[in-house]
Amino acid sequence: MKWLLITLACIQLSDCLVRVPLIKGKSARDVLQEKGLLEDFLKNHPYDPCSKFEGSLGSTEPMINYLDLSYYGAISIGNPPQSFTVIFDTGSSNLWVPSIYCSQQPCMTHHRFNPSTSSTYHSNGQSVSIQYGTGSMTGRLGYDTVRVTSNIAVNKQEFGLSETETGGFFSYCKFDGILGLGYPSLAASGATTVFDNMMSQHLVQEPLFSVYLTRETGQSGSEVVFGGIDYNHFTGQINWVPVTRDAYWQILIDRVTIYGQVVDCEYGCPAIVNTGTSLLVGPSSYISNIQQGIGATPGSYGQYTINCNDMSSMPDVVFTINGVDYPLPASAYTLKSSYYNQVSCSSGFGNTGGNLWILGDVFIGEYYSIFDRGNNRVGLARAA
């Protein structure tokens, strides 16, 4: 993998940046399908539990209609280090991993943290509880050294040690836990976020991080860069969008158009840029307009089907944000899956239970995304 790392402050000095390669694993959807469990699972859980995670602070939990891609990276906790894979999720703010205190199946099928083997672990006994769309995690808060990469070791980082993980879907997720990169106001139990500690402990060159996602099955190169921007992963200029609410990375969509005609958000819509959501989702009535506009047809359990042969003639769906157009071609919003050598295509747009739009991996895969805490803004540029 080729790394050309450049920051605004440290041009051509790769040691000024810290990057974490993100691994694209086999989707939970594929795992369930291989085991013959997908149909029953979708009947009971018509959402995407392995992609969007949110703390229990009364905010609307997006409900996504079906399972698809997940991106995760490696971290370690404790001394000596214990290894875990986590989703780097801008839609939540807590770090948590399974622990030896949990004996439920979702925990037993993943790596579990053992505090007794770490010389630097301590706890004040505080509990933590996080609600998700189709389940929950409860446990205790602990403090230990968290190594995000070989270059970053966050001292005395608060994190959750799960004691219960309800909802069988956790068993099928490839990652062990979640590392939230949202604002501190979203953190359950008032835990200090990992990125806030990175900034306060002067572990990053700049108070921002950036995300690049590859979108082809098996393709390597996805990454999150802490403290800088990888200019090798986008073309053209960076367009900056102000954050309108510092909880999620919330911004404003001006409008959504197809063939130059406004189909949604004629008067503006709130949206969040979220690495932890697979699809691009919005309120049901708006998404229905898009599905109709691209020619997607209703399928089972809320899914929308696309004829793979029609992709070359399908329209761009254009999101205008802060006066700049961000077109999504059919190649970006069409999800392909293969089962027994049969290729099927489905829409990358989905419904959410609330009023917020969520610009998930379908959007971020097309537009390199920079999350700037220092200036409360999101940067977007065409991914290379």
C-alpha cells in the first residue's frame, strides 16, 4: 500500500500524520446469507445494526433497511496490549469493546478485554449504557492506554467494557467494538472521547481527522488519518461546510436534484456525515422520490432493487451542499452482491426513522471527508 501523507502544516513529512488503514470485511449481510439466516433476520430486524451506532442521549436513531458494508481498523488497549478491531464512527462518541465480564454469544465470538492482565488499567466503578436501534450495550467504564496506531498512544483513555450485548446481530458483525469520533456532547456517561484526548495530549498535528473509503469489494486502501489530510486520495479543491450542531457532524443540504429537477430538500434539510452508516438515508417520503427517480423498485423487507444492466443509463443524484454540487453516479449508489455466482444490485439509498439525512459510506466513498474540530467544519473533495 502506498502512503503519501501531506498536511497543511507539515508538507511532505509523513511522520506528522497518523493513519489507520481500514479493512473492508465480508459484510454481515453476506455472512447471514451464507448461513441461511438472512431472511429470518431481516423479518425480525429490518434495519442495519452493523453500520450506525448512537449513544442513548435521546437523539433520533436512524433505522436503515438492510445490511451491507462495514469498515473497521485495528487498535489495542492495555499493557501489554490487547488487540481489537473497531469501527471508527463519526455518528457516536464512545469507545467500547467486549470484555471478560460478558458471557453472551456476541461477546464470546469476539475478542474480549481482560483488565486483570493490564498493568495500567483502573476503574472508578462507573456504569455505562448505550442504546442502539435493535439492541443495547451495558457495562462499566475503565481507563487504560489505547493505541490507535504505532504512533499514537492515548493515556488514561476512558472506554466501555461490555457486560451485556443484547441483540443477536452483534454476533455477525466482523468488528469487536466501536470507536466514536463524534462530539463530546454525544458521549454516554460523559466519557471523554478518544479524539479529545488526542488533542489535549498533543498527539495530533492538527485538530482534525480525515477518512478515505474504497468501494470495490476486496479493494485495499481505506484509511482514517488522525491529525492531517492525505492529498493523494482526492482531486480538486476541498470545499468546507460549517457544522450546524456540534453533536453529530451535522451540516445542511441545500437541495437534492435529478436531471436538474429538485426532488428533495427544496428548502434545505439537516444532515450528518457519518462513517458508521453504510447507506445514504433520509426521511421516507424524500427517499421514495429518489428511488422513483433512479428507477429502483421495491423488494423484500424495505429493500429496493436495481437492474444491474440499467446502471449505464441511470441518472446522477446531485446533493447541493453550501452552494456546491456533489453528484452521485449510479456506480456510487448501486450496491452489488454476489451469492453462488449470481450478481444482484440494490439501491444504496435507505429510509430513516427521523428527520435527519445521513450521508453514510455511499456518499463518503465518493467524497473524501475531513472532520475539522478546530474550526467546526467538514471538508469534502472528490475522492481519487
